[in-house]
Amino acid sequence: MFTHHVQIRVTYADTDQMGYVYYGNYARYYEIGRVEALRSLGFSYKEMEASGIMMPVYENNSRYLQPALYDDLLTVKVLVKTPPSVRMVFEYEICNEAGTLLHTGVTTLVFFNRQTNKPCRAPGVLLERLKPFFA
Amino acid sequence: MFTHHVQIRVTYADTDQMGYVYYGNYARYYEIGRVEALRSLGFSYKEMEASGIMMPVYENNSRYLQPALYDDLLTVKVLVKTPPSVRMVFEYEICNEAGTLLHTGVTTLVFFNRQTNKPCRAPGVLLERLKPFFA
Amino acid sequence: MFTHHVQIRVTYADTDQMGYVYYGNYARYYEIGRVEALRSLGFSYKEMEASGIMMPVYENNSRYLQPALYDDLLTVKVLVKTPPSVRMVFEYEICNEAGTLLHTGVTTLVFFNRQTNKPCRAPGVLLERLKPFFA
Amino acid sequence: MFTHHVQIRVTYADTDQMGYVYYGNYARYYEIGRVEALRSLGFSYKEMEASGIMMPVYENNSRYLQPALYDDLLTVKVLVKTPPSVRMVFEYEICNEAGTLLHTGVTTLVFFNRQTNKPCRAPGVLLERLKPFFA
């Protein structure tokens, strides 16, 4: 299993009039978690996309256990439990500073070749970087 | 079953550099669908919240079948298949102008009493307005 | 002068924990106003962009006179006071249902040729459609 | 003069189909800059708001000189050139990693007492913390 975590401060922009983080804004937290998890492996999402492979989201499931609040310093833990193939599944656990689990999520992304306009396998470089975590 | 649909034009703000609607932005489309579905019953979410009952999202599941694109005129169909209790489940089917199904989603919301700070039953008025659809 | 107006319902997503529309979200309202104003002339922003000319924003000035609130049905009035050249200036006046002026804004956009990567003149078709308003 | 700077990574969520940061999303960058500038003084916006004083935005002016792009690591420099009174003016200069100035902005916020529902003076604590910078 490969895991990584990042810290994200909740902005005013993220909140709604309930005083909670608006439910659609977790998608951005997930994205930051994913991209930084890959960067920690020395793998740049930006470069992959520049090379012609992009990763649209195919499925997303979210559970809102407790609200995240303005100015909370969240820890987003990203978990990759299986090596990617044509798809890559990221799980997330989001806690506040007190360590309370506020939120869980699972996102399935698809590798997609922009030139052929078809799904494709995960890039070899990414598979290599992830290999040690699934040995 | 109670159903309602609304039309939403995809803005530039909704898109990302892939040229797709960013995956977190469907949450707003769902919200517009839900609130307008309730309004079509003569029920105002705003008034319910002013009366002390709010509806935070507890769970959200989304499937991105085909990308929604800039300036698409989307039809968001909202389906309520069971009468609300402490929870209310909304399903969504989003099509483009050609009638192609692009996206499906399911959101579970909880009725929550702000004074007692506890979950509560759906307001009687809402249950009454929905009754004819579940007879 | 060319004017057009659209109605926009404030969503929960637009609000922040102050209970106001977050100040960055007016940009979307302006965008909807601009694009629908052009569409009312029979001119499609999407088609212009597909033809290789895009309109990035160069300058934006906003005044927040009174807060727009959740579920407000806003009227966004768009005003074009001078014919476009390399730039096009849009002004906005946003009122609530009571007719109270909540917000004013001015956005300057630039016509930009994606192939030459340089600013360019407004498309002839757009100038023609606007001509009657500046005679 | 008081200055502070923060670094912000451009997310996919921030971009639009032009491949630029959407013009409304700079408001969030400004907000992060402002709040972290205040935090660096030992002053918490969150606590001020909890004490009954909030700071709605009254005016915002933005210049988009060059586009910020996906994955750019931006430096947002915040400048406070005059001590706050009933208003507080923040200026911003946003550069990319190459040091190119991409964007400038100015935001005027108002101190507002939620109980009296009227504008008020800046909290004494904030004025004290800022004093050394305007001596």
C-alpha cells in the first residue's frame, strides 16, 4: 500500500452559510492530496498530461461524517491500496487538528490517451515508482 | 416516485483545462436540481432553514460516464424514490442536449435541528407535499 | 449602448459562512451575463473560441454595496457602452428581487488569437451585430 | 508598510478550458494571502469573527497581466500600506516561480460589528500588532 498525507487550511471560500465546508469542495482537497502523493514519488501529473495522457475521474464516493469548519487545518491522508492498471483508485481520510475523522472518500480515475482518444494503461514510470509499495 | 428536472448551462467557470466540467462542480448542479425540485412542490429550502432545520449532505456517489463540456445545456433530472424520514435520498441523471446520459449521482441528506443539534424527522409539510407521489 | 439582463438564483455553493455570496463568485455571475448578452445578439462565445479567438479577462473592478444572500433571485444587467476594438468592456449592475442595487462591476476582456498568440481585433460578425446599438 | 507572502500551488480545480486560472479564483488566493498575513502577526481572523467583528469585502480591483497556469507555484505578496481604520486595504502581487509578475490586485475590506449591524473601527489588538510597521 502507498500512502501520503498533506495539510490543507480551510478557506472562507470553501465554507457555505451553514458554516461547513460545502460538500462539493472536498473534490479539490482530494485533488491536492492525489497530486502531492504522486509528486512525493517524483511523478508529475502535469508532465504526464503534457505527454498526452490525462486522468479524468470516473467515479467518486464521499462520506461526510462531521463537518470541516472554517480555518480548520485538515490532514488529508491518501491511500493507494492496489497498483494502477487502466484505472487508479485513491482513498482519502480527512481529519481535523484534534485528530477527529471528518470525512472519507474514494475516487476512481482512468488513464486516457488524448491522441487515440481511448483509455490506456498507467505509464511505466508511475508503475515503477509504485512497485516498492506493493512488493 | 417524485421527479423533477431543471436545465443548467455549463459556464467557463465550471470547466477545467481538460475542457471538461471539473468533477467537484457537479455538486452544485445536484444542489440546483434538489432545491428546484422542492420549490416545484411549493416547499422552500430557505424557509425550512430559517425555521431551524437544515439538511447537510451525509453521502454522495457520482459516476462520470461522459464529460459535460463548455456551453452544454444540461438537463438534470432529480428522482426521489422513497419518502424522506430522518434522511432524504436524491438521485440525479444528467443529459446533454443530444439526450446522451453523461452523469449519474446519488446524494443522501440528513434533516438536522439546529437548536437541539440533533438529527430530526422531515418537516410535516414536506411529507404532505410528497404524499401524492408515493400513494 | 447595448444592454441585456439575465436572472440568476444564488445557490448554497455561492454563499460563505458570513451568509453572503463569497466575493469571488460574482465573476461567474458576470460571465453568465456576458455570454447570454452575446447570445441574445446571435453571437456564440463558444463558436468564436472554436474558431481560434478567445477572450481572456484583463481587468476587473467590483463594488460590493450590499450582500447578495442565499436563494436571492438576482437580476444581472450587462451594459456595453462602447463598441469593442482589441478590448471589450462590460459593465454590470446586480439587483435583488426588491430592486435594490447590491453590486456593480466592470470587466475588460481582450480578443486574443490563439494561433498567432497575439491580441487581435473583435470579429467582424460581432461588430456588425453590435452596430445598431451604437448608431 | 507591512508585507507578507505565501506560496500557493495552482490546482486543476482553479483552471478553466483556456488552460488559465479562472479570473474569479484569484479572490481565493487573495484571501489566503490576507489571512496568513494576519496570522503572521499573531492575529486570527477566525477569532475576530467569533468575537463579533467580521470583514466583508467592499471593493476589489484586479489586473490579469499574464495567465497563471496549472501546477504553477505562485508567490502571493500581500502589502498593507496604510494602517486600518474602519477600512483595511490589502494589495497583492502574484508571481510565478520564474519571478514573472502575473497579477496585481487591491481589496478594500470593512470592519463590521455583527451585533450593532454597523461598520466599526479595527480591533485594538490588530492596530497594536501593526504599529511597528507604520512607525
